[in-house]
Amino acid sequence: MGLPTHTAQNGSGSLDTGNARLKELGYKQELKRDLSVFSNFAFSFSIISVLTGITTLYNTGLNFGGPVSLQYGWFIAGGFTMIVGLSMAEICSSYPTSGGLYYWSAKLAGPNWAPFASWITGWFNIVGQWAVTTSVDFSLAQLIQVIILLSTGGKNGGGYEASKYVVIGIHGGILLLHAALNSLPISVLSFFGQLAAAWNLVGVLVLMILIPLVATERASAKFVFTHFNTDNGDGINSKPYIFVLGLLMSQYTLTGYDASAHMTEETKNADKNGPKGIISAIGISVIFGWLYLLGITFAVTNISSLLSEDNDAGGYAIAEIFYQAFKGRYGNGVGGIICLGVVAVAIFFCGMSSVTSNSRMVYAFSRDGAMPLSSLWHKVNNQEVPMNAVWLSAIISFCMALTYLGSEVAFQAMVSIATIGLYIAYALPIFFRVTLARKSFIPGPFNLGRYGVLVGWIAVLWVATISILFSLPVTYPITNETLNYTPVAVGGLLIITISSWILWARHWFKGPVTNVES
């Protein structure tokens, strides 16, 4: 079967291939197509942001398996994530639209199933993205609170410990800044995206060298590569079970690369550069993430003290590592606090790019009439920015964080959708590509050839596996406070999405709607 040309000719020569392909798919070019392949990569790379995910969930990796889970779990999750990314990149090359996953599902499921497939995928994708933004910006608010604590003397020196209301206030302020930045033209966001990518790359290299170099005590290579921590205090003794729970850190970090797909309508030659953005963001994140893990873990000498809530950082392991490394060498932890500031800036950029991706998904989904008040959310201003979608995403993310005030358990359940819900949205179009569209799929310039179906099936099975693994209990005995509510949250989203389809949306939602005049 011949490949589609994905180019169009006019009187003055060839159009941008992404622009031409978008018109073939039935959409007008409404957003400004100004992003290079590096800019497209930068958005996904800064959302994956290894400094964000690893710093935030390093405690989980240390607690469940320690160095072995951190080092080897990272490559297992990274390898399978690349397989998922390759399948997504192949589909992205054929359908380079801002709708991304839900549009792909509609096209690959066939005309009979298209509306339902599009509806399910779209809502899992959009809610998952909002949960990612909530989680990222909340983790920044928590890190700022830890920085303030250490700057005022630490927990053992009478430092200031912010209440949960203060943390929520900081979270709201961060979202406000992110919404304001995302209201700027795409050319400005492109600059910030490239700056974010550079900051993550340089930040990892600096921290991985500086922290073990400054630390007066360092772990041995044997500890870093072979020590398996079973002392988790959570009643779990099975080593395979512990290792699986330790994977959570790696898999949570390696999410968000669908941003490259959502930015395709603003990317030059998107049918080629969108896939490149997805694959390069995953590959470089896996390499630099491992370097960061390696450098930090060489500064680990006492796991239990790092995880103790009675240490100066209140149990925030990486903050304690940074702080004690400088304090042990120079008598104060100022250098460690500055290093935490480097991480905080990376998390800020991660949240900013996450809001960008959110807003493009809202824009595309509402353009096809799938959201309440759709006509409002897909409007673009005179700078070709979907301003209303930007502010809606910020407001919803703030509202999702408010659950923290009522129950930390409820908050953790809600943000679990950021990993499992998002990966389900990744897997659905891949599943349709290897089943219903196995023979009808027409690949774009980037394709996996005869291996496309095999890679697709591996990707789908991996997502099914992690969906089960991350629903397992993480503490025994199981009580209302220790129950893993992930299956409740994800199952709840599934029930709401299907119920809304049966009772309401099936009567009017027809899937992606073209807006090019015939």
C-alpha cells in the first residue's frame, strides 16, 4: 500500500506538509504554525521533566526496593514507555491534529464505533491531563513549602511548616502564573519551552555531579547497583511485590509525551516532526533520568533517616540529601536549598507546558462539540491562542487540588488518574490500530512497517499490566486510610464517561467534525 503524500501544491509551490495533511483531515488552520521540531520536543520533554517526577516520587522508589528498584525499574519502565511512544508516533504521523488521541481513536475504530471510541478516549485524556497539571503544580507547592522550612532552620531548628491551606494557596498562585504565561503568543511559549528543555538537561548534569561530589559520605557502587530495601514499614515482604510498587516512580515520571501530538497543529511539517518530538522526548528523558538517579543515589547512605518525618526536610528525601550534603561539607545547607531551587524552576516549567498541552486538548475536543459550552472553549484570540481553554484548564486543576483540604487519601486517588487514566487514553487508539484498523490503517511518513502491529500489542499489554499493578494495595493491613483508591478513581471516571455516553452524548456526539468548507 502506498504512503499518502501528505503534501499539497498551490500556485507558488508546496504547502507545509502538516498544514496540507490537516486540510486533508478536514480542519482549517486556526492556530499559528510556528514550532520547530526542537520546540515540539521541548514541550513533551519539559512535561516528562525527569527533575520533576524523580524528585517528587524518589521517596516511593527508596521505600519500595531502594537502589535496585530505582536503577533497574527505571530501565524497565523506560523500555516499555518507548514502545508505547513508538506506536503513538506512528499514529501521530498519519493524523497530526491537536485532538491527538481521541481523534486517532475515532479514525481507527471505524465509522460504527468512532463516536464512542472518541468520547471515551477524549475524556480519559483530558481528565488525565488535568490531573497531571494538578499533581505537578501541587508538587511544586509542596517543594516550595520544604524550601521555606529548610530556609528558616529546618524541622529540627524551629523552621516554618506551612499548613495545608497555605500549600493550596501557593498552588493557586502557581496556576495563575501558568495561565497568564499560556495566554501569551505561541512564539513566546516556544522560547520558554526551549528554555525549559535546556534547564532540565543542564540541571540534571549539574546535580548528578555536584551532589555526590559535595557529600562527605558516599554510597559504594555495590550499594547503588545491588542493594534491595525491604524495610518499608508497610507490611510488605515479597520482593517482587516491593519491586513492582517501586516502578510507580518511573512510570509516573514518564508520562505527558502526548503533548507533542497536541502541539502538531502549531508545528511545522507535523506529520514528520510530531513523531520525532514524541520519540526524542522519551529517549532523552530515559537517559538523563537515569543519570540523575545515579548521581543522587550515590549520596544515599541511610535510607531510613532520609524517609523519616523527623529529619530537617520533614521526610522529603531528595531535599534532605541536598541539604545534608552541603551542611556536612560547609556547615550550612544553603547550597542544598539553591539546588532545590533549580529543581523548583524545572517543575514550574513542567506545569507551564502541561497547561499548554491541556488547553490544546480542550480546544480540539470542544471544536468537535464534545464539551459543555464547546463554542466558548475553542475560540482563539487575535494572537491565535485558545485563551478560554487555557483558563478553564487552570481553574479545573485548582478545583481538583481542593480535595486535599478534605482528605489526603481522596487527593491521592484523584491524581492517580494522572498515570493510569492517561495511559489508558494512550492505549485505546493503539488497541484500535492493531485490531479494527489492522488492515485499513494508512501510515504517514514515520511508520514501523511490518513491526507496527507487534509493537502495538506489546504497548497495549504493558498498559493493561501497569493498570493492574498500580491498583494493588501499597500498605497492609488494609484500612480506609491505607486502601489504594486508584481503581475506585479510574473506575469512577469510566462509569461516569460511559453513563454520560449512554444517557446523553450518544444522541448528538458524532465524533470529530470537519470545519473545512467543501
